[in-house]
Amino acid sequence: MARPGASTTGWDATHYRRAAVEKIRVVLAEDNALLREGVSRLVATQDDLELVGVATDLPSLLALIQEHNPDVVITDIRMPPSGTDEGIQAATWLRQNRPEVGVVVLSQYTAPAYALALLEEGSAGRAYLLKERVAGVGELARAIRAVAGGGSVIDPLVVDELVRARSGRRSSDLSWLTPRETSILSEMAQGKSNAAIAATLEVSERAVEKHINSIFSKLALSEEKDVNRRVKAVLVFLTSGA
């Protein structure tokens, strides 16, 4: 048995070394100097995050990804060389070449097309945040951790735009849903948890879970393994005009 007190220091050292190794490695791509500096400082304040590279255009971003093999990429949606949709291009490249890498897209655009383009090949490990609303470290850090773990984050204002963009047409997919399932999907679109949906509709949480599984099945999402089915179901609802 170890001497009293002898193991504590050794355990602490091992623990801290392990914690350092398990930091989420981040690469940032942003051509605006002020925002680049601001995001860099936000990341630096978090003990579990490590900024390993900074780029100002798409070619240098891809080069940094291949050099540093990050866990998460934070990218502006528009940057050189074309200033169009480089952030989406980077996310697409990563989906094809480094599917394990999470992506946080920072955008000034609430237009639904950008968010849908980001998520069309799967929502797992993807976040879409509005620059003007990333005022504190909390929201950005939560998004980084979420995508690093395969989760998804969509800014509520972007969801609002998706709601307003609905044309009123009913999708053939959604026409298979019962009125109760449609109500539950509508509550999901507002970002409510299963417990909150159950309280709103005055049903059991177990009933909500059963209805959600039925929704996934009817929307052909049951076999999706690399996407967040909940986010995909909400996107189908929001873009259907239901």
C-alpha cells in the first residue's frame, strides 16, 4: 500500500495530464480581425478548449485542418477567396473527408437556405450561430462542446425565419402524421424537451416518446445513424408549410 499522502500528488499530476490531453482542439477561420480576436479570447477562457490554429480564408483553413487534426472548426460563413459560402464549403469538405470533426458556423444571415445547406447532409456535429448573438462565451462554448459530441445547435432566430418562410403547403411526408403527432412536432420546433411537451399537451412523457418514435418512422428517419433525428424532423416540419 502506498505511503499516506504519497498517492495524492501523483494522482493529481496524472489527472491533470489526462485533462490536458482531452481538451477539445479548435481551429478558427474568420477574416474579420476584430471578431477573430474576440472569438480567440472567448475560446482561451475555457479550460477544456484549446485553439490550435487560426485562418483567414478557405485554403488556409483546409491546410490547418490537415495539419492539426482539430476536434471542432469554427468558421465564418463568408470569407475569401470568393466571399460567398466558404463556411458551408468547409463543412461539406469535412463531412466527406473528416466526418468526426464538428463545425460551428458563425453567420450574420438568418436566411433559412444557409442553415439548410449546412444541415442537408446531416445535422450531427453541426451548429449555426448568428454573430451578433454570440456576445458571451457561454453560448459559443456550449455549441463547441455540443458539436464535438456529435450534437446540433441552431440559433432560435434562424428557426424563427424557417417558421416565417413556410408557404402553407402541406408536405406529403407530414400528411402521414396524426394530429397528435403534428402537435408534438410543432412543440419540438419550439425547442421544447419531451418533459416540456408532455406538460404542454397534458400527456405522459412516455406517450410523447412513443409519438416521437412514430414521427421518426413516418419521416423515414428511423435508420439515420449519423444525424440528429430530432433536428432533421423539425427541419422537415419547418420547411413543409404544415
